[in-house]
Amino acid sequence: MNEINQLIHNWSFALFDLACELNKIKKMADDVSAIEKVLKQNKEYLNILDSFNINSKTKMNLIDEAFGKFDEKIVIFIKLVSEAHIAKLLLIILNKFLELCNNKMNVKYGHIYTTIALTNKQIEAFEKKLSKQLSSEVHLTNILKPDLIAGIKIKIGDYVIENSVDNQLKNLKKFVAKQKGEKHDN
């Protein structure tokens, strides 16, 4: 498994290094993000790119057709991944590349869990406030969580904010248990 992780790191870092060298981190990250979404919806495409039963020229044409509108360096990168027969790892490589870009650009992604859908304006307000708190550009995706009792939960990496009745009840339960434990010790 260590060898695969090293392979993923090497390929993602090579693309990241190229993006830095060309001073196109934001542009290439945006393109890779769009490509990643397409590949997630069409995972069987990676099997085609990885197949030994399809000749290289056909694969290159398929890549040009699918991704020709994106940055030329990314298209070449995808072709190289296909030629190396590691296309099954492409999504992981691209995801790691995006992590490197986001770290460089100081961008953080997270989720805001609510019982009802938030408007874009509400999400933007949370993003703005959290961007100041975390000294980063924060992007949130709203996820509906019906079992959340009246409130919100925000998770950005290891950073968690939870302001819900459910969380308050859990904290109260811990407090009461702690108080009971202290009384027994006396």
C-alpha cells in the first residue's frame, strides 16, 4: 500500500509543481475540479483508459474528446496517466492535487449540516464569517441532516462547530454524569 501512496503523491505533486511553475494554480485547480466531477459521474471511463484491450491511439482520442476544452497540460497529464496504466488511480491523484492547490491558496472546504436547506445568501454569510475566523477562504456545502435537533453543525476538516439542541443535551448529560462521579468520590 505504501508504494501506491508514493505513486499517487508523485503524480499529484508533479501536476502541482507544473501548475506552480506555470503560475496557473487557480486555473488548473478549477479545471481539475470540473474534470473530477465528470469522472465521479462516469467511473467506467477510467476502466476504459486503463484497459489493455483498447489501443493507445483510441484512448488518446477519447481523452481529447472528453477533456479537450481544459488546459492542455492537464489533458497531456491524463494521457500520461493512461499510458502508465494507472488511470484507476486518477481520481485519487486529482483529489490529492486539489488538496495541494487548496493548501497553497489557503482555501478550505467544509459542510454545514442543517435540518432545512439554506439559501445561497445564508451559506455565503457563514462562509464570510468562518473565512475571517480561520484566516482562509472557506467554501461550504449545505447537507440536510433530519436527525439534527434544531440547530446547525459545521465541519471544516478537523474544525467543528455544533450549535444544536442535540449537542447541548449531550453536553448536559456529560456534565451531570461528571457531577455524579464527583459526588461519589467525596
